[in-house]
Amino acid sequence: MASLLAALAILALAGVAEAQSSTTVHGTETLVIDYVGDNGPANEAVYGDDDEFWAFRDVFDLGLVAPGVETGLRFDAALFARPPAPVDPERFVWGEGASGYTLLNYEDDFRLERIYGTAKLGELRLTAGDFYVSFGRGMILSLVKLDDLGVDNALRGGRVEYAPGDRLKLTLVGGVVNSVNVDVITHAVRPDDPLDRIAGARVELRAAEPLMVGLHGVVMRPRFTDEADIAPERLYVDQAPGVAVESGGGFAELSSGAFYAYVEIDAQRHERTRQRYEAPDWESDRVSEPGQALFGELSYAFKAVGLKGEGFYYRRWVMEGPPLGPVNEYTLARPMAYSQLVTFEPRWLPNRSLGNEAGGRLTADTLIARSDTQITASAAALGYLGAWTRQGDWSDHADVFVAHPRIELRQGFPGTKLWISANGGYREELDTGRRDDTGSLWHVGVETLVPLSGPHGIDAAGELRRHELYVTEGPRPYWVATASLRYDWASRFSVGAMYEYSDQSPGERASISGWELPLPRQHYLMGVVSGQAKIPGGTLVLRLYGGSQRGGVKCTGGVCREYPDSVGVRLEATYRF
């Protein structure tokens, strides 16, 4: 009731704000309609049926900014047509072919997902409600929004910021974790929020003009620490016993002209970690070993070349919430991350030791101005430390060493908007416990923008990868190939197509309502049409996707997102005012 009254108050303020020249109102309405034809056999084996249904999602954001005050809210709605029926976990049949029923929740859901208010009172800035927070490079705490309709975790509580002048800033935060409740892979609703309790403090001091130092600390107490406290049905949705954490550390940042340096050192204590199987007593004693995290960056821009060195070290570092999926003796789903760890691996590669690894990377970048040529070369060396993974499993694998050099060439053409970019790399890995157990990966890619007359243009891209990573991905090698072509008219209208191929999984044929697709599932073809136009009060953007897509993490324009292995159609309509 209190949330509803607060929402009505904000809407009322927005209504009167138009008359105030110093007050602005902004908002976004996003409607997404998905027809899920075939969501892939991998999900079926774990969750049950998730094919041939409609999913409707609407997100409404409204914000108001006035002198010294900022407030906003967000309504989320998720509706479904013809979803699979729920099944009692005890009657669920594990493995492919589970049809007509599911462990996931496809009940219609309406909620006030976000509400906040911020006031600036002189040197104080006070926030109540939902807000994002990240300390340092995100290793110790990072609750952020990574995608408009994807990962979105916030802290619901309060934040106090005190900044007397330009040299000192003190930040205090406290609250419970409030996450977006729709899974982007399965479209299912997680009715319950994590509600893990987090409190943190950070102080930043500019000791001298180029030097800033600081300290920070975070305490996290999970909502559940014992499986017996959780209702049995919740274990198969999105909850499991959590990990209590206390973390602290400090940082120093030096920036002077072409020189930049940053170092952050953190330490951690956790009372327990999740384990898939019962561990012997001698291993259980190791669960509470302290964790460490270290990150450093050093760069200098010479006249012709820029050099940057980076390094990190993580040992038993864990800062996470409940798993995003069913928990049982066969599988432990990926946990919800409350921190963002720096890694030098491509996002599309699985990282089986996130939080228990070390690595370094050296990058050189040069721009040949007269020829408009940019060359970037990097070399990364990584070590995955054995006997522990982020999900809490104990493993007997030895340390794995990885080397990954990469080079990219971007060529522009003076006087035109034409450019072409090519990149390639090679990754070699070695299990130090077994010298004959090695793996390799090579990848090449190309992208180009070809301007046509006036505001018209065509961009094309392609990538080819060969995976033989026996150590971290398993014994089966496979290929991945992608190609895309898009026509664009001044960002107002575009049409494109993307083809993907991968023999990572068997090439069975996908079917929708009994109709078998003409190509095996190893071949994926997707078409995209989008357009935007100015309409009264704002801008409308429409996007229509149709076809099949390969599952996994994909990156476009520096933004990475996980996609399901699916066949279907999606319509996105976004109105900004």
C-alpha cells in the first residue's frame, strides 16, 4: 500500500511538473512481445517444456528532475498465453523430452519494480528506495543495470553521500537486493526477490591534485543460510542457501597527463560456500578460508604509441545471491552476481573459475594519422586456480594456464566514412597437472561500414572460431561461424539478416507446432527490421526479429548479453518522452 501511494505521489508530481520551467519529466515505455517456438533442448533437460507459447512484457519508467530533487518509478508487467503447465518437482522427469509441463513459473506478474527519491541538501545527498551502487572496479560490490531488459540488480534501502568540497567524499549504503524478476533466457518469472541484506561504506580522499586514495567495506548477509528455512518448492525456482560475506579494502588512483595508475586490494571472509555434493570433513574446514582480490592498471600514452598493463588476482572470492534456476542433485544454476570481476577472457567463453583465477594483459595501441590506420595488439596470460569454483564445488582439477595473444587492425579512408576492421587471436591452454591435456582456440573476424549516397549505408561483419578447448570446454571440438549484413538509413530505418553455424551440439531439426524447419539446428538464420520516428511528445522505436538464433553470450557495440538457443519471433516497441 505504501508503494502504491508513493507511485501515485510521483505521478501527481509529474502532472504538475509541466508548468515548472525548471522541472523536467522523462519516461520510457517498452513493450516486448515474444513468440517462443522452440527454446532449445538444453533448457528442456533441466526445466521441462518451454516451447510454443507467447510472452508479453511491459516496462514503464517515469522520472522527475527538479532543483535539488530527483524521483522516479518503474512498473513491470509480464503476461503469458498458452504457457506450459507447472509440475510438482517430485514428479518431474529429468532429461530431454519433458513436454507439457515445467518447473518454471509462467504466472502473470504485475509489480512496482523500482521507486526512488533523491534530495540534495547542501553537502549531503540522500537517496531512499531503489538505487544502483558499485564500489571501485566492482570487485567488492556491484549492483548495476547491464541491459535494458536483462541483468538489473538494485539495492532497496538508503544511501547517504557527504562531500564537503572536492577533496573528500563519504558514501554509506544499506538495504536488501531487489532484482528484476523476469529471466531473459527462459522468459519465466521469479516471483520472489533475493532480499539479501547488504551494508557498505566507502571514503574517497584526494590527497593531492593527481592522487586519490580510499577505503571501502561491505557486509552481506543472505536471506537464507539453511536449506531447511526455504519452502521446498522455492528450491526449484530461484532460491538456495546463501553465503555470508564480509569484505574490505582500499584503492589508490594516480592520474597525471599521459600517465595513469590504479591499484585496488581487497580481502574477504565468508562463513560457508555452496557445495553440490557433501564434502568430507577435511574439505569442509577449507570452506571458510579467507578470500583475496587484487587489481592493478598502469598506462602511459607516448606520442605515437599507448601502452597499458593490467593484472588481477582472485582467490576464493565470492559475492553472489541465489541461483537463477532449479537447484537439485544434478545441476546448480548460475548464481546472481553481486560483484563484477575483471577478466581478460572474451565474454563468450565460459569461465569455470571466476573468482579463483589470476592473470595479466599488456596492450599496445597506435594510430598512424596520415593513413588513418589504427593497430591494437594485446597478449593475456591467465591461470585458473584449481580445487574451487565460484559456485562452491570442490574439484580435483589442477591449475590451468592460458595464453591468448590478439591483434586488431582498423583502416579508415580519409575523406570518406568508409572503414574496415579485422581482428584475430589464438588461445592456448594447459592443465598443469597433466602435461598432455591441452586445448586451443583460434578466432578471426572482420567488420566494415560502406557508405552509400546521402544518409544510406551498409555494414557487414563475419567471424570464424575453432574451439578445441579440451580442458575448459570438454572433449568435443567444434566450429562457430557468423555472418551479418545490414542496410541503414540515417539510423531511422534498417533491415538486416544474420546467419550462424555451430556444430557444438547435434544437428537435430527444430519443429514448431509439428512443422519441421528446413535446416538442422546447427544452422541459424535471423532477420531484423527496425525503425524510429518522431511522434508527438517523443520518439518511437520499433524492432522486429524473426528466425532462429544460437544460444550463448553475444557482444554488439561493446554490450554483451546472453541469448537463448531458440526459434521464434520478437517485437519490441519503445516510446521515449
